[in-house]
Amino acid sequence: MATRTDNKTPLGKLILKRLYLKGKNQAWLAEQIGANPNHISVLCSRIKNPKVETLKKLSKALEIELEDLYRAVAETVEITEK
């Protein structure tokens, strides 16, 4: 399950890395958090600030600290402000 991450946001890279380590895919994640698979794709590939509730669900499903997700979102925002 190879996924290119060179064109992904910091949040996307974090999500994709964790999915890879868990042996899961974006469709699985979408099901876990009750989202459309396209929404997961957008979170990974485009600059988008997800809602706090979405971050909480991602944290639980992917077993990632919420702080790490917030940090990735902040990095993404910094990129857009440059």
C-alpha cells in the first residue's frame, strides 16, 4: 500500500503515515469517522482546516494525539501564509 506524500499537506502526511502503519486505507478511515471518502482525500491533499470534532474523530480512529493533529493543521496554515 504505497502512497505518495510529496504533494500532501502536513495534516495529510500525518494521516497517510498512520493509515500506512495500521495497514488501513482512506475508505476505512472515512467509515470510522462517519465521513465521505472524498472528505478524507481533501483533508490529505488540500489546504483545509477541519472542524475540531473531525480532528477528535481522527485522533481516536488513528490513535494519534490530538495535539499532533493540531500541530499539523498549524503547519498547513503557516504554509499558506508564506
